[in-house]
Amino acid sequence: MKNLMLIIILLGFAVLLTAETMPEFKLPDVNNEEVVLSDLLNRGPVIIDFWATWCVPCKKGMAALNSLAEKYDSLTVVAVSIDAPKDVAKAKSYLKTNQYKFIGLFDSEKKLAKKLNVVNPPCTFILDKKGEIVLSHEGYEAGTEKIYEAKIRELMGLPKEEEIKHECGRTEPCEKCLNEQE
């Protein structure tokens, strides 16, 4: 009986320790080209942020996400609009007007959002290279991006606080910095 209880407890811990994997998806981008998750995972960590045009915190968070996308070349940032089909054009216009560096995708039928239990945006997921969800967060307040950045740096194997700044002002050396070191 003790062995059975021990096995049940160990199985419970194993379930808790098993990371949830982002479901594979295929969603259209701003140019109506299909984007699949497996293609996004090739470069490194991925941030997936669910947003809507009517969501003020979403728009504030997008500026912070764009800063992360600009700062880390091997980070892929994806903003997934969950606007209704009638508002997709509005969402596309918003993304194009702001010229964000990240990828904009559209889940107007909310199929992916439902799989992830996304009800109220913004809802953000950080994935490792294998597609495992290593951090999920609902909402946005100024400073939340620091939590995201710490997790991204950990996934990239970078120190918690980067002391070295490159000439380009980034924490990762760009091609120009690497060429100057040679």
C-alpha cells in the first residue's frame, strides 16, 4: 500500500514537472501567408502574445515586445490578433502603421486561443526551441517586459545582467560588432 501511494505521488510530481507544449498551428500573417509554429522555433526562443485592437493594455505591451524583438536577433516575437473576422483589417492596419519588427498573425476564429484557454488579452507565452511553454502571463503592466526579458536571457544562455554593451547598443553582438572584433 505504501508503494502504491509513493508511485501515485511520484506520478503527480512528474505531471507537474512536465512542460506544456504549444500546439502546432498555421495562421495567416499580415500578407495572408500561412505561418506555422515549427518554422518559428528554428531561430531560438519565441514569444507569442495574444492581443486585440480594442485592448489598451495589449497596445502598451506591444511597444515593449517590439523593443525585445529589436534587442535580440535570435528572439522571435509573434503578436496573434484575436479580433473578430470583421476587425481583421483594422488589426492589420494597426500593425502596419506602427511598423513593428515582430510577426503579426490572425486567429479570428480563436481556434488557437481556445486551445490555450486565452479568454482575455493580453496573454503571453514564452516558448523554448522545442516549443515548450516556459512562461505564461495574463495582462500587461509596465515592467512586465523585464520578467519576459529575464526568461529570454535564461533561454539564450546569457547572464542575468549584461555588463558588456556593444557599439551598436545591443546586448547581443550584431554582424558589425563581430566583424570589428576580427
